[in-house]
Amino acid sequence: MNDLLLIGLNHTTAPLDVRERLALAPQRAFDAITAWQQRSAGGNAGGGEVVLLSTCNRVEIYLAGPVERGAVVDFLADFHATPAAKFETHLYERHGRAAVEHLFAVASGLDSMVLGESQILGQVRTAYETSRSAGATGPVLNPLFQRAATVGKEVLTDTGLGDGRVSVASVAVDYAKRIFDTFSDKTVLCLGTGKMSRLVLQGFTSLKTGKVLVASREQSRADAFAAKFGGRDFSGGDLSIRGVTMDDLDKHLIAADVIIGSTGATHPVVTRERFAGLLKKRRYRPAFFLDIAVPRDIEPAVGDLEGVYLYDLDDLQGVVSQTLAGRTGQVEVARGVVRRHVDAYAAWHRQREIGPLIDALYRHSGDIAKGELDRTLGKLDLDDSGREQVEQLVHRVIQKLLHGPVSQLKQAHEPHNDSRGEGQAYVHAVEKLFNLRPPTDDQAPHGQTVSDPTADDHNTDTDDHG
């Protein structure tokens, strides 16, 4: 697994203003993957297989091949037109088994800002499918991400880690409840019709909010989104949801008490200058902004205006800590599931790596012995019994000579013996000493799936809320 590299940053290593510099909307992820492949083909990066995971709280690049950290940093800087000095110190780096452990923890919701969030598994699977559709995955990343999907599903379904309302959107709703005692007379304006918007509105439907406006650049898209939640007035003062267009955004900002930012825009939708010009028309009513978009939809300076309360993803972490207190036991259970799968995957990977090599070593020795036997037996006058005894003698000699090296090769690949990468060093040594070509017969061509037979890759469906 030493050919596996992960480089990334998340909410624990980088503030929001750094994360949003590298964040990628889904439609740009494919472009980034293609750009990396073009760099690799030109010899500037050095690796072909890549999966790029970009969410509201992390940007991570998983790579297979002889790739250096500097090549990844240069790529990110060039693609995002951002100086490396702005983000490089916030990056973490994982190799081999450590990268596997990290990915499995991410897919399980163990590394999320909101512990046990359910949408991260869908985001991991989407990232993998995007790379696979671009022909950017192969014999290393295909089985790895198949297994990650299996691990994530097992943790989220078989442990209590995901119990309760534990998505970023649900925490945002809880935060709003701390500000307002009642929502029956409030108007909520949701900027964007993506998955996070859907999760937020699912939370607000339980608050009996007076009115919800869903804003999109296209009226038809806003109407279709609102229709999913009924799109009509309910009797008894229940929720009213209506689709509106961004063309009338100022009018909707004047009417709204709560504004949710959740678009895929690359620049702020609501600036300080814009909102400051609306304060008088709003009669200086308090405005509560929840910005859960990356990059941010609300310019940070909006929060400096009188009567404005602005919270972004970093601010939500104070609420998130409460989800951890009641899940300590389940965290250990979930980590146990992850460790078990890491061990199983590592064992499968070791067998996949050294099995063909050992087979090639025996075949190589056997071919040499057969050639010498044929030459020698042709000069001796032996009956069938004598020939058989000589052949058995040569076979036993080969077995005894190779027993020690093969045993050492297998032992060096055991997890408790390979902490310093000695197993991989032994593989290269055997290939070099015996002039063996690296084993590739069991590997699929680049871009095709190599399945991890121990992964349940036929049963990994989950709701994608990310």
C-alpha cells in the first residue's frame, strides 16, 4: 500500500477562509481530475490514479503512484489560482495504511465536523464515481474506495454513531432555535436548491415556520424544489413554501428573518454593501444568517452590521461538540469496525501484492531446474524410477532453498513487522535479485475496476445528502 498517498485539509487543520479557496463544486471536480491527468501525462505530476473529495469541511486528494507532495501543492495552487503559501501549512499527508485508515474513518463519519453525519458516505461515493467516469481510477483506488463504501455503510447502519440529527444542516437548524423562541411569524429565505438546502428545509418543516422562500436563478428550478415540500399553504398556520427567483433577491432579503446560504456560487451572493442598503427597508429588524456554503454565500463583513447575526461553518463547531458527548461509546464501536476493515483490507492487499511474486519466484526456479534436468537426464542412462528420484531431489532442493526467503517475505508483510516499510523493500529486493518482473497479471487495465473480494460492493446504497 506504499504507493497510496493522501494530501488534504479539513475543518480541524484549516479555517473556513482557507478551505473555501480550494473547495470545488461538483461540476468542477471533473475538470480538476482531467487537469491532473493532463499534468501526469506531461510528466509534471507523476501519477495517474486520483480521487478528489471536496465537501463543505474538507478537500482531499487520494493518489496512487510515485507522486510527490510538491506536485500536488503546485497543482492545487495552479488550478485554484491561489498562492501555495495561503494553504500549504494547513495540509496533512498520509501514506499507505495511514491513508486507508483515514479514508475509512471519513466514510464512516468519524472524521466529520458533525460526528456520524450521514451525507459524507454519499459524498465519498460520488467522488469515486466521478473519478472512475473520468478513467482516473485503477487497480489501487478501485478496491480501496469500494471497501470504504462498505465500511461507511456498516458503521452508519450497525452502530449508533449516526443516531439523531447529526448533519451540518440539522446543527444549523438547532442553532437557529437558540436565537428565536418561535418561528410561526418568521420568514426563512433559503438561497440555493441543492442537497444541503433540502436538509435544512426538512429541519425547518418541523418548526412550523410562517413562510419559507426557496431562491434559485431559475424560477422553474425553484418551483420544482418547493413542490417537493408541498409548495402550498397548509391549514392551521403550518409551513408555506414558495419558489422565488434570485432576480428579486433584494425584495426577499427585506422580507426574510432567517437567511440560509447554501448555493454553489464562487463569490458571495449577499455582500455588506448590498445588505446595508436594505436595513432601512427592513425597519432594522434582526436578521439571522446561517452560511453553510463553501465558498461562503454571505460576505463576512455582513456580520458587522447592526442587528445582524451571522454564523458560518466554523461557528457551528461549538454546537457540534455536544453531539460527541452522548456518543463516546458508539465512537469506540465504530472505530473498532474501521480497524477490523483496515486489517482485512491490508491482508488482502498483501496477498494481492506478494502472492503473484512468490508464484513467479517458484516458476522462475522451476524453469531453471527443468532446463538443467532435461540436459542432465539426457546424458544419463536411467530407468523411469531413477529419473523420478532425481526430479524429486531437485524439487526438494528448490523447496528448501526458497523456504527461508519466502517465509521472510511473508513475515515482513505482516502489519506488526512492516512498520518501517520493510515488506515493500523485500519485494523490490526479490524482483531485483531474481530478475523478476513486478506482478501485474492480477491487475486490471488502468481505469477498470479491480474488486476487493472482501468488500460488499454490491450493497452500498445510501442516501446522498452531501
